Amino acid sequence: MEGIVEENGAVDPLAPSPDPQSPIASVQSVIQPNQQSVIQTAANIQPMLGKGNVILVSKPNSVIQTTQGSLSGLQTLQVKVVETASDDSFSEEESPKKRRDLLTRRPSYRKILNDLGGGEIAETKVEQISSEADSELSSHSIPYHTVLPGTAIQISGGKGAQGIHTLTMTNSTAGGAIVQYAQGQEFFVPVVAQGGNIGSGNGEDQDRKREMRLLKNREAARECRRKKKEYIKCLENRVAVLENQNKALIDELKSLKELYCQQKTE
DNA sequence: ACGTCTGCACGTCAGACAAG
DNA sequence: CTTGTCTGACGTGCAGACGT
């Protein structure tokens, strides 16, 4: 099956792209409406830019750019100019909410990173942290319901200095405590009450819920910041690529002008 | 040494949003 | 509607650079 590379007509470079599994790969347009398109592709869709593939662009005279810096393969590409829906093409029936979503709502960093192919790494990293915490606990035979009375405990793994882990209990509440181990990794350990129930009263349950929420939000905030940084790096890279491209185009224009003047005077 | 400034990372809250 | 997630905004603490 032939691959189709379709220009994403969105003006916003942050606009979400379609399902990556889709045969239609998305490339993002980073120019203003009614201007010629600059199509920038990620390296991971390079294989698609081969013979027999079709690039759909919504504007004539578009420039196609790859991160590889080579356009040689594009000679085999077929570029089709297609009519695409403009921003004004929303039907009256389109709900205001959907319209607003499509036009103004900035996609989340998670979405953006997924589009950029970095989402999976982020997901696995988070899961890895949790599972590492799980395995650390189980490997040291600390059941989740263990009461941790001290503020810090050390557990030797039996393999010398490398096996020593420090668990620091903080934010201790009636409902439990947040335990930090290794490098900033932490988890919540509910305290077993006398009767064996987790928590005891309504207020304590509220406290525990609040602690859990704060902990999760803390981690979410960290993750959000990490993604934001990654995203900003991406944008900076794109700026660099576009600046280079702009420079190259200016040079090309210059030489073509010179050639034209030369031929004119002859 | 000391204060001040600046940048960074963090925790928390609030609000928007999505999923069930 | 409820609950959980994401992210902007705000305030705080810390470290390094800089001027005095």
C-alpha cells in the first residue's frame, strides 16, 4: 500500500496530528494561512517519502523539508494540491464546543509528545518508577500495610553498599505516610489502625484521600514540567531548522536572481 | 562576607477537561 | 454527575553569579 503524507493545514504548530497508526502520516505546517507551505517531516516518517508515495498539500508552491537535510528522494514524490477545509468551513451544526476545541484549545503536552513519538517513553518511565517501587518493597519484604514508626530506616539488600536503600518517611498523617526512597521516588504507605482497617474515621479517610491527591498531583506536576521542557526543546529545534531553511531559500533566491540578470543582459 | 538578583525546581491550588 | 488528570498560576526555597 502506498503511504500518503498529508500536510496538516493547521496554522498552530502545536495542533494535534491524527492517529499515528493511520496510513496517513501527518506533517506539521508552520506558516500562516494563505501562504506557501513549509512541510517539515520527522525522521520517523522518512521511509514513507519514497517512490510511489503521495504528498497532499493544500497550497501550491509548497516547500518540502526533511530533517535529514536531503531532498534528493523527493524527486520520486508526487505532490498533489488538494482543497482542504478552512477555518471558516465549520458548518452551523458544528457545536460551539467542538469548534472551540478545534480552533483554540491547545493540545496537552502529553498529546503533543505522543504525536512527536516521545509519549511512550514518558509512559514507560512513570510505570517503571511505580513498578520499581513495587519491586523494591516486595524484594525487601515490606508489605504495604506495614506501620513505619520511625522517620528514617535503612534496609540492607545484602549486596554491600549498593544494596543499601534509605527510606524516609515524610508527611506523616493519621492515614499513613509518604515514603521516599532512592532518588526522589516516593509512594504512599497507609497505616494500619488497631482494628486492622486502613484509616479509621471519616476525617482520617478524608486526610488520606487528600494526601493521595496531593501526591498524585505532585507527580503530575513534575511530569507536566518535564513534558513542557521537552516540548520547548522541540520548538527550539524547529526554529533552528526553519532558520536554516529560510537562509537556504534566501540564498537560492539570490542566485536565481543573479542568473536571471545575467541572462537578461546577454 | 554580605546582600541582591536571577534562574530553576518544587508543591499546591484552581479550573478546564475527559472518562465512566 | 462524579472522579481523576492535566496544566497555568502563584508562592517558596535553593544555588550560583554579581556588585559592594
